[in-house]
Amino acid sequence: MQKVHSGTGITKQQIYMKNIISLSMLDQLCTIVQEYTYGKRHLASEQLDIKINAVEKQEDCYAIISPFIEYGPHILAGNCSELTESLRMRLQKEMPHLTTVSVRGGEPTHFRLNGSHWYVLASNDENLKNIGKTNEESYLEAVKPIVIDPSFQQVAPFAGSQYTIQDIEDNILKPGKKKIKLNHGYSVPIGVTPRNSVVSLLADFFTDISDDALLIQERSPKKMPKLYTLNDANLEKGIPDDPGMLALIAQLRKAHPLI
């Protein structure tokens, strides 16, 4: 039997038994999530615009990158929030009988601690929409939700999945392109490398290692994060075997203004 959730070894048959969802629907969901790609590598072909506000007060410093975020049913590459919204729009059309909500919480591999990962919870029970009002275990057992995570191509029962819930969003965001604003100290993931490290764009206006306001942060499991400047000669050695990521960083380097 095919394993659906690599972290737990849960099979399709087990999901079917626990969640009263047809095997044909599970097959369809498992096929759908394979179409999504996590990360911002596709922005390497965009004409990025970066505006920097570097002032003396740390709390007033920020960087704005445009375009960076896009919501819509056609989105197949992007960050977790973009992919989650895209998947929900698609499921509303292709599986209207399935109730879905967007969840911000923890994910067992890359975003276990900070609760910053977005994914979809789905159920045949429409009471799933009330899950934001209670996280009681008994309620979760009653609605039998499944995790559908397009970012990391996972389908699994929520129970035992090691995914966690911090916030619930029932409304779906309007389609369209948006800019992103990073205040000092904030970061946004731009992808996961072939060696399983998370690469993020970090706004840091008071670092000693560069005059750039944006840095590249690489975070690997059980290792201290590494910081690179956009012009760091060690980037190709530090992030090997990922030409798409390096192309995106080159585009960010090109767009970053002098400060």
C-alpha cells in the first residue's frame, strides 16, 4: 500500500478507514498535491522592485519587494500561503462537497516550532468550519479532518500527523499580485534546498557583515543558521545543487538598491 505521509508511514487505506473519505478521492488529492512546488524560484524571471527604508530607528526600517506574492487558482509555485489559497480555490471547484479551511500552525519537518506554516484541513463534515472556535481533541476526532499540504505534498489524517493548529482562516483571499513588506528582523522563506535546508530572505538593517538590508539565511535541521550577503562569494558553495535558488538570489542582488 502506498505511503501518503512520509513522516508517519500512514497508508491510503488507513486514511480511508479513519476519515470516511473514498479511496478515489484520496487518489485524486494525492495526485493534485504533486503538482505544487514550494518556493519563490519562479521570481528569478520577474522584474523585481526593492525599496529600502533605512533610518536610525530600528522599528521604522523596512524593505518592500514587488511583486512577491500572488494568489489565485492557477498558482502552482509559491510560498505556503499562496499554495494553500490556490489549493482551496481549486478544491472548491473540483470537490465542492469537501469542507476546507486554511490553517497556520506547525509542520513536522521544517516549521515545527514557530507555527508559521500554512496548510489545508479538509473534511466531509461541514462542522470543520467551527474548528477555529475549539481545538478540543474530542471535536477534532468528531470531524475527522485530513491535512492536505501542497507545499510538501502531504496528505494525512490530522490525528497523528504531527501538524499543529495555531490559527484558522475560513475566508479565501482575493486573487492578485501583492508586494511584501519585511520589517527589521523579519524573514520570509524562499525555498527548501535539495539537502533539506530552508532558505529565507531576512531583513537586517544593523548587521555588521554587510551594508545590504536583505540577507540570505539558511537553516538546516539541528544546525545553527548560516547568514550570507547577497554578494557573498560563498553562496554557490553554501547552497549547492540548486541553480533555481541561485538565479533568484542573483535577481534579488540586481534589484537591491545601494544604501
